[in-house]
Amino acid sequence: MRAIVQRVSQASVEVDGRITGAIGPGILVLLGVTHPDGEAEADYLLDRITGLRMFNDAAGKMNLSLRDAGGSLLVVSQFTLYGDTRKGRRPGFDQAAPAEQARRLYEYFVDRARAAGVPTETGEFQAHMNVSLVNDGPVTFVLDSK
């Protein structure tokens, strides 16, 4: 699995003119799934994301995790994270997992986050989404489960 994580002061997802998820301070997660991924990769990434010290403490240093800072997650599925742009002008998506596998792991990731007590909002799987965010910092990391 691959995740782009951005520290945000606010973020939201809109589908067909309706907001499907919105958060204040927290992390926007763009989540991609590839063929060999399973629940172990989802658990690993969730632990890394919620434990990553990317929020400022009172001294202005990045010493606080999402859990410490009391922030929320906005999780958006994004198969294009596994797009291959090395050849030609049109990306190839052979490395992206099939929709059924990706949906199952996306929903598993979201369910595990909520079960851990992390306030979690979502986009809509396989929908055309408009994602709005205010990247705080900016702070952005790319995380892979491998």
C-alpha cells in the first residue's frame, strides 16, 4: 500500500455536489492499493500514519503524533498512486489492485482507524471526487508498506 499523507488545518471531499467527508486539523490520506497488499499492510500503514510525529509541540518542533494532537483523518482512495508514467504519455495502471481488492482494503483501513478511536471521514470509493485542503506547513510525506 502507498499513502500520501498531508498535515492539514482543514480538508473535505465533495462528490456530486455533496460533502462526503470533512475534517478540521488532522491528516489527509490519499491511499493506494497494489496487488500483493493485504490486511497486514493496511495495519502497518495505519499505525505509521497515526503514530508519525508530524504535528508541532509547544516549542514548534514536530514531536506530536495525530493521536497526541487529537486530530482527525480524511481517507481518500486513489488508485493513481500506482500509475506508471515511465513509458509514453499515458499512465499505465497495471500495478493498481483490482477494484474489489482495493475497496476491501480501503474499507478495512477506515474501519480499523475508527475502531482505534481516531475520528475518520472518507471520500467515496470509485467516485469522481473534488478534494479541498489547506496543507499546514506544508507538511507532506509518502509512506509505503514495503
